[in-house]
Amino acid sequence: LIILFIKKTYYELLKGRRSNISYFHPFGYECFILNTRDQLANFDSKVDRGMFLGYSDTSKAHGVFNSTTLFVE
């Protein structure tokens, strides 16, 4: 109820400053995944292209769709 009148979050009330959200990325953002599983030759690419799907609710993880292997990592 206090939040509606003051227009501040709980974090702002407790800490006195806004929270840092600069590390969040938008959904569908193109990203690169380091390939450490496959045996690579000298001139093979070490990265796979992917698409960022989102953050996990239950752990410190995020989902990325790997365009090369067609799996979600």
C-alpha cells in the first residue's frame, strides 16, 4: 500500500537507491556459446551462435537456444 503512494520499490526503501539492472539482456538477443565439448580441428570455430531465451526462476541460470545443435542449453 505504501509502494503505490511513494512509487518506490522495497529495494529503494531499504537501500535508498535504485537497483542495478544493467546486466539483464532482452529476450531473443543473439549470443555466442563457447564450444568445449567437441573435438575441434585447428581452423574450426570455437563458438556456436545462439538465441537468448530467458532467465530461470529457480536457479542462477539462463536458457540459450543453440542454433548449431538445435538444443536449449
